[in-house]
Amino acid sequence: MIILAVTVIGVITGLVIIFAFSQRFRISLLNFLARLEARVYGLKVKKQCLDELDIYYLDSGDSGAHKPVIVMVHGFTATKELWARFAKHLTKDFRIIAPDLAGHGQTEYNPNFDYGIPAQCERLRKLLDDLNIEQVHITGNSMGGFIAANFAKMYPSKVLSVGLQDPAGVTTPQQSEMEIMLTQGRNPFEVHNKTEFNQFYKMTTVKQNILPPFLLQVMGEIYIQRREEFMNIFSDFYNKDLLDNCLAEIIVPTQLQWGNKDQLINVSGVEAWRAGIPSIDAKVWPAVGHMPYVEIPTESANYYKEFLLDIAKQ
């Protein structure tokens, strides 16, 4: 017993030391824990080889029966694993596909790639075609919402419905805190140090205890490490290919969820989307920030599920 106890203490001590001094280990641990949680909810990491890159995605599978497919598209600098706690409420009735977009998560970043919204939509179409998926419900947050809406415009025959959470892509009547910062020459996504990351993180959520401090530390290190890459991606899509004048081209049932405390994209955007899609099902969540699917995954998922089930009854 003494030998076993000493061995366990030695292993734990070694891991603590490695965690403290190895950034690579810390990032690997964060990714492992995120993918482990997704796996617990029945979402497995898979890879599909497209023309220019290998795209990684979470897939809940069909469990032996054909189910409608929901494609979940993450936002800028986010990853597929952020959908896990939202997706777990939907896997009984739907097959979930949640990709890492080009330049995000496990999917390759290449400075020569096009990270504009139409290009990301085209990659998504290729992924679905390669997986032999003909039609989908598509939902997305922030940049992912921009992609989801634009995908429905580009490929209307492939889309059954659109779900949007605090989406980019449309000019909001009121500026957000982020937009004000951008006019002053400061991009909150451009993180140089721990202080700047903490300031950025506080802008994304109202609930600050979603992740433990040691994981937030690792997230900050990723943002600092990938700063130039993220800024290259940002420059390719931000304020480009906007949907202001073509929302009427989205002809499928559309739902909109928005946190009223969003500091990245102002909640007044609800007005713009309602003006462009009068039939839109819009919900504003009180005391919620930029990512309802992360902050209130159960409530957000249940509201989205009701929307999808109503469509199925029609």
C-alpha cells in the first residue's frame, strides 16, 4: 500500500509539474477534456477529407435509424466542442453534425485559405455532399449564424430550417461594445496577454463560472498563440458579404435567439432580422450574453427543439 500511495503521489506531482511548465500539455489537456465531454454525450470526433483540407467534426450518428440532421456551426475562434451541452438535448431525435470550420479547432489553418463566409459555406456543402446528407436543419452562433443564414441563401434546396443565435452578418441599429472598440482601433479578439484575454472573455458571457480558472488560463494561451491567425481570419469575413439586402432570400422557417447582454453583437440586431424575415421566430433571453447555447444550453436547446418539432408537424 505504501508503494502504491507513493506511486500515485509521484504521478500526480509529475502531472502538476508538467501542467505548470508545459503549454503544449495544458492545451492538449483542455482539448482532451472538451472532446471527452462531447463523447459522454454521444458525439464522436470524425474526419472527412475535402479537396483542400481535412475537416474534423462531431457526429452523433443515426443509432441505427434515419434521423433528421442538424448542422451546428460555431462562431469565430470557437470550436465544435462548445455545442456539446446544447446538442445532448437533441441527439434522441436528430443526428448532430458539428464541424470545426477551416482555421478553427482541429481543422487546419492555412494563411492562403479563403476564410470568407461564402468559402466557408462551400466547404460545408462539400462536407455534407461527401457524407451523403441531402438536407439539413442548420443552426449557428455569431459568425456561425452568418454562415448558417448565408448557407440557406446559397443552397436553399439543402436547408429545412435555420436557427440563429446572436448572428453576425446584418447591420444592427445600435453599435455593440465591440464595434465601438473597433472604431477606436482595438479588436477584443486580438489578445496579447492574460489581461486582454480576461477582458475579452468578460465580453462573451454573463455567467463567468462556465469554465474553471485553470481552463480559462489555457484558453487565454491559445488566443495569444494564435493571435495573427485569428486576425487573418477576421479580416476575411468581418463586415463583408453582409445579408442586409437579401434576408428575403431565406425562405425556410427561421428561428432567432439572442442574449440581451451581448457585448459583441448588439441585441438591437433582432429588429433588423425581423424586418428582413417578418415570419422569424425571435426570442430574447434576459441576463444572457453572446452565446445562449453555452450559457443556458438546456433552455436554449429546448426552445430550439420546440421550433424543429413544430416544423415536423406542418
